[in-house]
Amino acid sequence: MFQPMDSAAPEAWAGPGTRPEVTREVLALRKLVAVYRQLSGLAVQNADLAAVTQLIAEQTQATVAVVSPTMDILAAAAAGETSERAAQYVQDLVVHPRLGEVLGAASRARRALRLPDVGTATSVTVAPILVGDDVPAYLMTLDAAARGAGEDTGLLLTEHAATICGVILGRERVVAAAASRIRDDLVEGLLSGRGRDPGEIGRWARHLGYDPERDHHVLSIALDAAKAEPDEAHVALGQRAAGAAEQFFTTRAPDAIISVRDAEVVVVLPEPGERETPSRATHLSRMCAGRLGELFPEVTATIGIGGRCREPSEVPRSYGEARRTVETVRRMDRADKVVAFGDLGIHRLLLQVPDVAELQVFARDVLGKLTSHEREHSSEYLATLACYFRENSSPQRASRRLHVHPNTVTYRIRRVEEITGLDLDNYRDRLMAQVALEILDAVGDGI
């Protein structure tokens, strides 16, 4: 680590016969140049923000910190103190109301600014840390003017140190972006599984932290803006909602594998060792949907939950089920926007038909006269028929569900047969009626 230069013999730097004030200026400049060299050395090394703050703290005998625009302390140092003590000192200071104004002014001016005594016998020099056109953080030196070489020198030193911090943060962004791209490629390979042998998929899964000893569900979180033709504002809204969904699962399920796509967030979520009801996937999905509804009421979040998978090669199948579930829920326009693939029942087959109109034509052919009768007479034949089938064609059990007399159920079923021409004692007629009811429940009759 760089050691402060000895100021006890200034003539060694400026030569004999030099005026004291000139000697001090030459000494300050030489020290400044030496620190510049040290900082530049840090820029080409694998240094972090803590190394920069430590160097400046030792040179200026001040407390030095890097803070985010929201006043989070990213690094802090003070000569002779631990980083924790230095961070606490800075934390106590950043609550001052004038400091926020100085940060904003420094960001707009793109240069270092000095705030005199803010009421704590401390002067503060603030420099924006630039990464391209962004200001992701600020470098602060506290009490530098009182103990350092002077106000101008303190400003120059803080500003140059902020430039080095910008280089470090920029490098970290590049590394993080590269790592993110690699991770996205791994996730894409795990989800698609196309053209990959199980051994390769297994290796990719291990790199992502996938545990083949646990069951997993793949969740597909689809985000739809309310506007039919989204503009830039709606696209940005969808991106914020996707970020919120990612943050939700990152904090509540750190063992999950998460990928954010255009209008979809994919989560490969491990389950606990023992099977629970509801599953962890269902529980967290409902919590996430509720949270997104509170934060983004203009965005509809539909969450499909794929079937259980354990081997990495089974992940693509679970992901495909999650995607199909989302499409099914959209076509059904269900109120419940969190649906597991296993709960779709016969809809898993029905809604594979490309043209929904074909399904509706079938339903109308089978039960069309009954639906017309319902509209004209406000009868309850369809609801009775559905309950009758759910109770395994038992008038007694259906009557208890409907809170009517068993004879009423028997009468309504007989009227259904008269209106539709179906014989519900016949296996084929009964099957057609059941399928038609499922279609009406899923997509309606189209009238």
C-alpha cells in the first residue's frame, strides 16, 4: 500500500532558498502526482473500490467512501479504522439534508464539489463516478480540506479517484454483462434441450446450480400490458414488472434458476425434500402474482406451472408444459392466473386444437339447444348437468351440492335429454355432453 510522503524535509523536494509557500505548493503537487500514479496503477490491476478508498484515506488522513445515489455505502475507509467503523461514520453523516443537494449538483456538473462544514465539524468533497453517461455512485472525502494539502488539491484528488472508480465499475459492468450472457446461454440450453445429449445438459445444469437430487417445477410468468398495441411506456412498464418478478424470486428462493426474457420470466424452482400441498411453486407463484398486482395493476401476470422434473433432461418438458398452461389460461380467460399444468385436466387436450371455433361448433352441436333455452328461460339445466356429472351421475349427491330435492335433479336431467336429444345412459352421448361442457367452460360457445 502507498505510504504518505515525509513532509518534515521540504527542502529535499524544492531545494534550498525556496520560499516556504512555494515549498509547500511543490510538495503538495509532488504528493498529488505520486497519488495519481498509485491510482492509475490500481486501474490496471484487479483492484476494487475498497482499494481506492483505502489509498485516499491513508494519503489524506480523511474518511473516504463510495456511496450509491440512494446513499447505500459501497466502500468506506479511514486511516487507522476498520472499514465497518468508517462505514458507520459515513452512514451517520449521509442523513444531512444538504448532502443530497450536493450529490445532485455534482451529478449535473459532472465534476467534484465541496460542501463546507455541515454541522458535524466535517467538510465534504463529493465527485460523481461516471460510467459512460451514467452516475452509478459518488466518491466522498470527509474532512479532507482540514487535514490534507488544501481545498484545490483535495478536489483534484477526489475527482481523479472518482475517475479510477469509474474505470473499476465500468470493468465490473463488462464482466457482469459477459457473465450474464454466458448464464443466459446456459439457461437457454437447459430449457430448450434441443440437439443436446443428456450428459451435456447435465453439465450445463450443474454450472447453474441445478440439484438433480430434488424435484423441480418450471414456472412461466407471462406479463401482458393492458394496451393492445404497447408503446415505449408500456414496454418499459413490462420490463419493470419483469424485474420485480425476478427480484421476488431472487429474495424468496435464492436456490432458483431465473431467466428474464422479453415478456416472460422463467423460474426453475426446486421443491423441498418432502412433497407439500400446495407445492412451493404454487405458493410462491400466488404470492408473486399478488405482489405484481399491487405494484403494477396495469399489467396482467399469468403464471403457468409445469409438471415435476428431477433429471435435467426433464426440464424442457416441464418448461413446455408451463408455456402451454399459460396459453391455455389466456384462451380460457380464467380469473385464476396461477395454474398448474396438472390441474388443466381435459383442457390440456382440448386447447391443443388450433382453431377454437371448431371446439365451439362441436359444443353448439351437442348442447346448443340447451344453451339457447338457458338464455330464454333462465333455467339452471347446464349447471345441474355439470354437477350431475361431477357427482358421478348421482341425483342424491348432486341435490346436496345444489341444495335442491333429488327429484328436482332427476327432472332437470330428463329435460336436458328432451331438449338436446341426448341419451345420458348411453356412453357416447354422455361423453359428448361432458366434453361439450368442458369446452363451454374453457372458451364459451362463441355466441
